[in-house]
Amino acid sequence: MKHRILESLLIGMGVLILVGTARVCQAQPTAECLANGSFEQLRDGRPQGWRTQKWNGGGVFEAAATGRTGQRSVSIASEQGADIGWAATVPVEPFARYRLSGWIKTENVQVKNGRGALLNIHNIQPVATPAVTGTSDWTRVEVVFETEEQDAIQVNCLFGGWGLATGKAWFDDVALELLSRSPPLPLSIVVDAAKTGEPISKYVYGQFIEHLGRCIYGGIWAEMLQDRKFFDPVGKGQSPWKAIGPDGAVSMVREGPFVGQHTPQIALPGGQPCGIAQAGLGLIAGRAYSGRIWFSGSQDAGPVCVSLIWGDGPNDRQTVAIPQVPGAFAKMPLAFTAGKTTDDGRLEITAAGQGRFSVGTVSLMPADNVQGMRADTLALLKELDSPVYRWPGGNFVSGYDWRDGIGDVDRRPPRKNPAWQGIEHNDFGLDEFLVFCRLLNTEPYIAVNSGLGEVRAAVDEVQYANGGPDTPLGKLRAENGHREPYGVKYWSIGNEMYGGWQLGHMPLEKYQEKHNQFAKAMRAADPSIQLIAVGDVGKWSEGMLKNCADHMDLISEHFYCGEQQGLGSHVRQIPNAVRRKAEAHRRYRQEIDSLCGKDIRIALDEWNYWYGPHVFGELGTRYFLKDGLGIAAGLHQMARDSELFFMANYAQTVNVIGCIKTNKTAAAFETTGLVLKLYRKHFGTLPAATECSRTIDAMAAWSADRKTLTLGVVNPSLQPAEIPLTVKGAKLAGSGTRWQIAGQDPMVYNDPADPQRVKIEEAAVQISDMVSVAPCSVTLFALPVAE
């Protein structure tokens, strides 16, 4: 996952420029499509309707007090080099022809592998005017283009352009003119059931979980306490713990800590409760909670009282009193039942004796946890039924030492998350991940650290997972309670090593050597494993395929898409991005000699939308009905390109850009999760050739027994549709089942506190030569064929 979202948006938003063959209706040219193209209207010193965007480098944006016409223009200047721009989002008519024009003035604009000063359409990337460089007076530039299926576009006054530029440029009188529009084409779906592609791999319904935000801790893992191992000193910095008692009663002792760098020690003056507390716990009345505490102290310090508190009254608590305080750290169990429901429950650990006591670590979970996992999240994950999970990263893996996450869970060291915010508790390590996979009856896919990590650590990790108990690391696994090998098949070597944000990033030429070293050593440890290499369409994937093809089984690709204002434009981003990945890899198979005789398919092990505020913790963006439509259209495109996509891992599963969201006490499917669940359970496995009119997205696939033809239809419109259906090569029985995810509002969403706003609705249907779909909908039909 990338830190720099805008770079991923560049990947996720383009479309091809296609000129349709339908009759074109001429329109009277109008320049009113783009508001404030002369930049005369300001708000807070900025031109209304325009925003700044940065892709690379840095520069200065200004609403200039000079213009070709009127009083103003906008300018961009950079001394060190920049790829930046002024941007405006404009509604447009799909399948129409437009002219983008404007005037540009430059002063000493020099290119550093960029183009200069120009106008372009961001989400139709080939559309760009000629660039202006050097020093020039006002120069008119223009480009004519087709919108294809886009119903909104981003116009850029661009400085740099696919590279950097220096100098200064002014932009004025930018206009967007509608030249002609195509007449509406009739809706239709044509399925050639006799013409089938390669089977759809079940692994395209994969998932990805990373140690980031509330994906694992606060989402999958049931631990309720933050920083339970006291990475941060109590009462300081980011610590959720507060001291109870007089100033100085709680100190952090670095000599002989129980775990990590230090341990809280509480000095007891006698006759006054002193200790530590953590608030903000989600409790439900009548629910049982269990935990444990490691503590030690003076003989006369006791009793130590551990209280779960749900209110301010004297009876709004339950206390476990431990009369004897051990001289050395000892573990004691805890059990509570909440008396009230609250989002601000509190755990207090106090004593009123004399001397001192120390808290090594403490844990609290709902008693219904399943081997440490949240029962509510686990239930939804079982419904999702993903066949494979990628772990532990993501950017996280490039700074992760897997050995920190094995052994006694209470003795594993807490660390600063190497790639993201917050603390890595190391409660959920390799063994827990594989227990998680077994609970879900899914396959594990593990990424090894090829960033800051070394080959030896990766080889040891393979041996720990897959080696017999007679091997050194297999013996360690057995000592940790898991005698039998896990048999992990899928392993990726690194994550996004092409990116400067990645820990251990290096040039492609050096990384190719490193990849091959890792691959040879890991295969020597276990020849049965399947290796996934880091890819990124362009020079990086080309170089890896040319020089590492003998040392990989699959190649990874990633993309994320942002938000587009038009519903159709927003939805189409995902299938367009999938298609571009497929087109590139088809080209590689034709052009790269080292791929001759090989079938290296794509593991699209990160793909999703990524935009919006973080409602559910770090990167915890919310998803809407319109996002579910895009995910369904993306699955359709993977079915069309089934010969290339072996695996796809939706990123990520829980909370962090996740298809499931949780609060402290509940979990719910996002719209994207409903789509993934629906298609995993009901969409066919053998794709059938499908053609559809350009305003919808449809794809058919046979069931495994070829007794049922399934048909998925995405309607990115606010109008219902009656669509003629033609099926060749099979005869439908006439009746079937329809599952529908739909709503009048593209922005409707689910929430853990209100999980049923959007749901899957099932109904029996009669189908002959017409299918009906609701507005803003994903509809999946299961249509038995006649005997």
C-alpha cells in the first residue's frame, strides 16, 4: 500500500480514447461547460472551482493579478522541478466529443523529463494539449477528445506533465466546448454461452490484512486494551493509560522489564489507592469478559484490585481482588460481567497497601473470543468466505521482523509500527495468522521482508512454517505449540519495492538480484512453495519479467482508485484499471523472450478504492453503494481476463479501506463486502463471452456443473432499466433467482451501528428475453438452462 495516494490515482483513473461508430449528432459549440475558466472569481484568495494538486516535486501556486483577458489568471512556478497543477472537476456527457482549449504564457520553462506547461484531462490520460516551454507570450493550445463512458472529468492546468519542469507558467481563459454527442444506444446484453474462457480462479476473491490502523488490532483481534504492554510511558505521549494517585506514584522502570523497554511500577504510600487505569472500553450489559494480568511487588502491597467499571456509581463496577502479591512476576486470570452498556468503560488496577507493585502486562477480551479473534468479525469473515488471505503487509512487511511475533504472546516485544502510525503489539504473529486461516478454512499467503530484511530471515520463516519438527525452526514451532508443519504454499518476496516510500527501496537493477537471491534460498528450503514477485506495470514489471522469470510463479500488481464526481466515471475506474493491467501483461507475453513457454499470471494482491476521511481509524475510509458497483465491475473484468488473473486480494479486509467495518462492540459489511460475498457464493466459474451496451457492465459465467448460467449486471445509473437479453448456445429454463444490491442514493452506506441500510435482496424471477435491474444496482442472476 502506498503512502502517496495521488500516485496510485494516476494508475487508477485512465481510460482509452475510443471513437465510436454510432451516428454522431452535431452540437452547437459552447464554452460554458467549465466554470470560472478565466479565474476571475476568487474565494479566500483562490479561484473558485479550482484546487491544487501535486504529484511530484514542489512549486508555488498563485491566483495572479494579471491575465490575458480580465484581471486574473493562475500561475505555477518551481525552482527545483515539479509535476503539479491547478485542477477542476467538470460534469460531461458520456460518449460525446469536446474541445479543451486555453492560453498559456511561460517564463524560462525548462523540462526535466517532463513536457512543460499544458492542459490535460486527468482521467483520460492520453488527452493533452501541446506543451509550451521556454519563454513565450500568451499561446493558445487545444485538444479535441471523446469522453467515452466518462460522465465527469478532471481538467488540469499542468506544469511538468509525466515528469518535472522548472520556471513559471500562467494559464487563462480555459474553456471546454461540447462539439457533438452520440445518440443514446439501445440497452442490450448478448451472451454466447458456447464461447467460454479459462475458468475463473477462486483466488480472485482473496483478501489482504495488514498491521495497520484497526485492521488487525481493533478489528480482527479481540484485545480491548490499547498498549497493553506499555510501549509508551503511563500518562505520557500517546499512552492510553492514566496514573491513579499522587504525582510521581507511577514510574517506568527500565531495569529488568517484564516485556519491552520498561515496566510501570506503582509506589504505595499506604491508605490511598494508587495504580493505573484505561478508559474508552466498549462494554455490553450482561456480556462476559476475560483476561489476565502479570504483576509482582512487595509482600505488603496487596490486595491488588482489578476493576471493570461501567459508570460513576459505587456499584457500577466489578472487582477481582488478589490478596497476595508475588515477589516475582506471576499471571492471574480475570473474569467480569458488565452491568451496563457503554462506550466508555474503564479498567482500573490499584492497590492501597504499602511498598510497591509492578504491572508487567494486562489483557482483556470478550469471553466469547475465538482463540483471540473477535467473534462478530469472524462470523462476517466466514460469510465472506475468501479462499486466501495475504499477510502481514503491505508497507509494514518491509520493516517487520517475523521473529518478534512468535513465542509467549505476553513476552513478545511491542514495537513502533515501522511503516504506519501506532504500536505493533506483536500479539498477532505468524502462528496466530495461521490459526486465523484455519478458523476460516482459507489458505495463507505470506509476504517476506525483502526491504530491510535479509535472506536468512526469509528462509527461517519458510522453515518455521513448513519445516518438519526435526528441523531447527520446525522444532521451535513445535515448542511454541504447533508440531505439524503449516504447509504454506504462497509466498511473496517483498512489497512495492519500486516505490520510494518503501523501506529498503532500491533501483530495479539491484532489486532484481536481491529477488533472485531470496527466491533461490527460499525454494531450497521448500521446493513446493509458489513465489510471487513484486511487479508494477511499466519498467518495473518488464525488468522483473525479463530478469527474474525463472525465479517466480506469479507477479504482483497493485492499484487504487480515488473518487470521481460522476457515478459512471466513478464506477468505471476499477474495471478500466484491471483491464490496463491485463493488456500490459498480454503485451509482455508477446514481447519478452524470457516468458516464452512460461505462464506467469497476475496476483493483483492490492486493489480497491481509496479516498475520503478516516472514520474507522487510520485509513479507515467509509464505502458507499457506488463503490460496491465499481468492485462488481472489477470482478467482471477479471472474469473477462481470466487467463491472466490467478489471484486478487481486496485491500484491506477490516476497517483499513476495508470491506468490513467495526466499532468497539459490533461489525458490519460495507457495500464492497456485500458484493464480494455475493459473487464468491453465487457467480459462476466458467466465463461466457458477453457483450453489453456501453452504459452498463454485464458478465456471464457458467456454474461448475454447467447447469446454471449466472449473469452479473452493474447499472451505474439513477434510472431503472429493462435490458433485452440474448443467449446463444444455451436455452434458459425460464425461471431463476435474482440477488440485488441497490438503492436510490449512490452515497448510501452501512455502519456497525446501522448495518442494514444496504443489503443483498433475493427473489425468484422469470426470465425470457428481458432482464430488469434497479437504479444504482448490482444484480446477479442464476438462470438454470433447459435439459
